[in-house]
Amino acid sequence: MSDKISILHTNDLHSHLERWPKIRRYLLTRKRQLTRDKRSVLTFDIGDFIDRQHPLTEATSGQANVNLMNEIGYDGVTIGNNEGLGLNHEQLNQLYDNANFSIILGNMTDKQTQKKPDWAVPYKIITTPKGTRIGVLGLTAPFELTYPLLGWQPEDVDQALAKVLSQLAGKTDVNILLSHLGLPTDRYLAERYSELQIIIGAHTHHLLAYGEKHANSLLAAAGRYGDHIGRIDFEMQDGKLINIQARTITTDDLPAVHHDDVEIRAYQESGAEQLSKNVIASLPNDYHVDLEYDNRLIDLGLDALKARTHTDIAMLSTGLFLHDLPAGTVTANDLHALLPHAVHPMRSILKGADLWRLVQEAKKNKRFLQNARVKGMGFRGNLWGTVVWSGIVITKAGEILVHHKPIDYNAYYTIGSLDHYLFIPYFPTLEIMGQNTMSYDTVLREDFASYLHKKFAP
């Protein structure tokens, strides 16, 4: 007996809701058409559907995104690092309370309970009307340094996958991995695990326009930001997979309808309206991005970071602040527009000689970073900008002064900075020599809000 099956898939939307009306319309329409054609249809999302850069996601801690996903009726999703690391422990535990789909995640446990989270299952078996048994697995990138900071324990991919595959042995005819692991890992898994017939990828934002045959598996992926939608068609004949092919659809090429723009604006306006209700501070003066002004915005940011990390030295880059902050009432919406980044405070201890080296790295990379368009790793701005220090001055002669005294190469100093600086490749001293403590229960925007609230209470 022949069983024709189609898969529709999305990944890495990152709250680019300007594409959601087209994506939803395509998925729902295509599902109906394929069903009429007597095909079994499955829909999956491979993680990073949310991104706190969008005000509606920020205002609802991602739950508005889940409501949008409910419109599709996904058969299964896995989480990306924006769900796992972009929300605190409680927010992630509540994220899927109203979901009408399965969250499939086989490599994460709650550190407190030592169990899989209640909102996830390690796998799912879907049986089509014609009897094909499809095993669906989900894995997310196991960030070992950062997930434990939020109370989650990631599991090694090989160990987790081997465990789930052993549980599925003999129970399925074909296995599909929802992989928020990245293309290099997907290729590795395809070579190592012949039990995986289909790997739908994400995380590295790669586009496989017509899929990629790798070892025993078909790899598929649909780019990023909702710019593509994926489709996989295959046939099962007497329990064996045949005639498999993948393709992607360019979302922007799909037809728009007249109310799409209204819907897209409503997402933005709803988020902004909810955030605007939270009044943070009342500024007595304008604060400026331009470093030539007396009231410099970055000085407020440095003071906020020092207060958060309990340090008397701090470094920040000017590109974090996207615009000036005018005098008067400051709301959560203003700060979200100002600092949309998913970056977290970090406290580092460095010996004086290593702090000297870090300052030299910032100096060496200054011209490049001023106009560099750094993307990802938490940064949601445009140009990266220039490092500005608090507590450190570089004299015209090139001498480095810490609190107006020459740097002591044998002393130890504590520095407030961001996890983002640890992840980008321009300041290796932080990673190699720093005793680094990252704090993932807040992002810089929230620390800045707390500081402004105390300093300029409304």
C-alpha cells in the first residue's frame, strides 16, 4: 500500500511577524489542498519562533507568539535558544500553557526537579490514516555555559539522541528529527544515525532550497525570519520510504491581501501599547547617543551596568543605544525601542596585565568595530560602535589609568560588561583569562530600567 505524506515546516521566525499573515495563509491553504489530494499532512516548527526584539513578544513574554502558532495547529515544535535562553525559567515554564501543539524536546531537564519539563515530550509517534508510523524527535542546541544559569540542564546531543532512538526502535517506520542544532551538526547526525530519515534544521539560519541528501537522511531547512517556508514530500511503499524530495517557498513572493498591513501594524501597536503602560522614569534632561554631548546616554548605561554587576569598572559599546532618550516620561516601550538586544550582564575578574590586554584589544579593533554590522549573539542593533569605559582612562601618551592611577599589572580588577562581548571574537582576553560570571535572569534593558527608576523616579 502506498502512503503519500507531505511535511510543511517553518523555523527561526524570530518574531518577524510582518511575514506571518502570508505564512499562515500558505500553511492553512496548502494543508487543505494536500488533504484533498489524499495526502497525509504534518506541520512542524523548528524553534526560535519568538524574539524579544518585537514589542508584542516582549510585552507578553512570548505568549502572543504561541497564540499565533495555535492558528496553524502544528503537529510538533521544538524550542530554539530564543525560547530557552531569551525567557527566564518561570516564563519558559508558562510559555506553552495554552499551546494546542506538542513541544518535542529530548535533551533538556529542569535542574531543580531533575526531570524533563512538564510542557515537553522527548518524542511523538504519529500514525497516518494509512498506518505509517512516524517518529518525531526534537533537539535544541545544548548551550552548556548558559542554560544552567536559568535552571536548565542541557544534555549531550549524542547521548540524548541515542536514548530516544532506542525507545523508538521497532515502533516507527520513519523518523524525523526537528533539529535546532545547526547545519554542521545535522550533517554529523545524518552520518552517524541511519535511523534518521529526515532532519529538518534550524539555528544556523541556513536555506536548503531543495534539501540536501546526506548519508541516509534528507536534510531540509527554510532560512530565517520567515523568508521561506519548507515543504517535504515523500511516499511510503510497503513500509519503506521512497520518492522523497524537498523544496522551499519564498514568502515574499506569495500574494498579499488588503488587510495584511492592518494585521501587521496591529501586532506592533498592541505590543507598544502594553509596554507604554509601564512608566519607568522621568528624565530631567535629554540624553544623547553622540559622545560629544555632556549628558551622554552611554554614561547612564555604564552606571547601570556597574550597579548590576557590583563593579567600579565597566565597558559598553555605543551601538547598543539606537537613538537619543528625550527628557520627560520614559516607559518600557521607550526602553524596548532603545535597547532591543538580548544581551545579559557579566562580571569579570582580570589581573591587571590581562585588563591592559583587553583595553588594547578594544583599541586595536576600534576602527573596524565603529562601522561593523554585527548580527546575532544577542545584538539586535545596526552598527556595533565604539567601546566606552567607566573607571578607565587612556592618556594621550597611551598610559592606562584605573581610577586615575596607573594600572597595577599584578592586582585584580572586576569589570562589568556583557555576555555578548564574550561571544564575539574581538575580545579573546575575556574568554581566555577572565573569571566570568554571567547573569541570565535579566537583560541589559531591564537593568537599565531598574537604574533609571531609582535615579529618576517618576
